[in-house]
Amino acid sequence: MYLKNWFLSPARFENKQFVVYGNENLDDIANDPSNYDIEFEIPKNYYLASDLKIISNATINPNNINYTIKGDNRLDVTVIVSPKQEVTSYKNDVIEVSTSLETKLMIFKKLL
């Protein structure tokens, strides 16, 4: 599963009216950045990758793992749930880049 633009959020309310946009492209959503704290329960033999920080992962029963992911001041969230480890990370002193060529996902995290 490749989840991007997968959740509903209320429109931004500004100057006593809702901010509207043309829905031509999901990248121009008029919403304000939000803080996210999301839990996923997935089968134990699957992997989870996200552009949010994985706060915890714990086995909750013999078949499933519970993941908690979190991010602040974000406009959207991308999550991948896959039966194989697709994301590879490369890190130096300044930046971490996580990429998956199969899903064309690239995640940049500034380390400082």
C-alpha cells in the first residue's frame, strides 16, 4: 500500500470564510500545516515506512505490530506498507535521505 493524500481534513477557515481551491492538483491544498500522531496495526511480516518519524513499534500479538508515527507542522503524510523492506536510507552529518525506487518515494530529513 502506498498512501499519499489519503486522509480528509477540514478546509482552512480564514477571514470568516473557508479558503477554497480548484482541486486541480492535490499539491496545492489550502490547508494549514498540522501536527500528526498516528497509530498503525499491520501484520508482523510487513514493513512500514513513512515521511513521519517512527516513534515506536511493538508486537501486540503473535501476528501484528503496532507502529506509532509522529510529525509536526506538516501539510501531508506519506505511508508505505509493504511485504518487503523497500526503503533504503543514506545518511551523512547534515541530511538523511530515504528512498524507494519501486514506489518513487524520496524522504529527506535534516539531522541538525
